[in-house]
Amino acid sequence: MTPEQAGAATRKSVSALGSAFLEDPRTLRRARELGLTGWACYVAGRGGALGDVRPDTVAAVLGLIAPEAVRDAWAAARAVLAPSKVAEQMLAECCRWGTERLDDAPRVRRLAELAETVVLGADGSGFPLFAAWRAMPVPDDGPGARAAVALHLMHEHRAGALLLGIRASGLTPVQALIAGPEGEASAVAFGWQPPYPQRVPLLRRRAWADAVADHLAGQALRVLAGRERAELVALLRDAAAHFRGLSSGGELASRG
């Protein structure tokens, strides 16, 4: 399996597994215990790996979220807790989620080993949020937690790759969301206000952006041999199926 083929083949499973802990009901309950809304926790939980930076910097790195929505969430989080501390809490939740959801997944130790090899060997140039998350100290935990952290790092790398593809395609963030799998629902969730652009004229450029993301994600997979890439694809598919069997997943982070 070539790196680009593996990049395309891991797209759905990395998306499903890499951010699932942020939408988990227990994570949202932890956010409320900290005095945060789900939306503030989502923005500060991801962006907080950068440290206590300006909200416009976070908006630029997250890319697809409306800048006003990022500013509101960042300010709300900072009024309660430093964003870096929110990110630390979310890393702990990622480990907790992995222990609960992935510890008994098929061959989870091998999944963690291969995923860690990918993220530790990936070039962080042009992927600031991925690099920031990779630099955070990871608790010495079990295989499910290790796998969950590595999958989140793969997700952040993939998110950065997609953002680069979107900008290279000439799409605006809201156009890219409208042309994506969830259409207007994702635009609403990420704080963009109507009227929205027509979807159909944007689909070809979105497909091109996804192909660029596949290529960039595939570059990180070059560290594995071809058979190992195929093995990782299969392990990710099995882990995603295992997760779906345990739970239908949490709600999307919301501002309430």
C-alpha cells in the first residue's frame, strides 16, 4: 500500500476516532465541572496546546471555525481557566476515553505502536497545532490511552493537512464546510451565519482539497513499510468498528 493510498484509507477512521473524546458525554461533564460550556472547552481544549496566545492566532490555526466564535469561546474559557490548563484537562480526558473505549479493542497495543511511530516521525512544519499537541507530556498509561493520544495526534495532523488543501484550492472556510460531508450542519456548528453558498459548485474543489490532505497525511505514513501501512489501515478500521459497537458516540460540542 502506497503512502497516499494509506492516507486516503485512514481518512474516515482517523476522523471518527481522533476527536471522539472531545464529544464524549463524560468529557462534556468534565467541562461543566470546570465551569466551561462544551463549546468553550472544545476551542480552548484544542487550541490551548499553543499556550495563552491571542484568539486570532487560535482562529488562524483552527482554520475552519468562524473567528468570532473562536474569540467568544477563548474569552469564556480564559475567564475560568488558562487555555493551556484546559488542554491539559483534555489530554487527561483523551487518556481516560482511550482506557474506557479502546483498551479491549483488537490488537490495541499494535495499533498504539504503529500510530505512535507515525506521529513521532511526522514532520511538524506547517502543522503548528499538531506540533503543539505532540510536545505536550503524555501520561505513562495503558495501551488504550496510548492509542487514543496517538490517534488524536493523527487527527490534528490530518486537520492541518486538510486546512492547507482547502486554502490551496481557493475555498473559503465556510465554502469548504458547506461542500464537506455534513454541509450546512457543520457551518452552523462552527459558528458561520447564513446565507450560505450553493453546495454543488464547490464540490470539485473540496474533492481536490481532500486529495491534497490524503497526500499530506500519506507523507507522515512513509515512516512505515507498505505492509505496516496496510496493517495500520486494518487496525484503525477494526478499532472504529469496536468503538461504534460500544457507543453511538457523543454529541457534537455545542455552545450550551
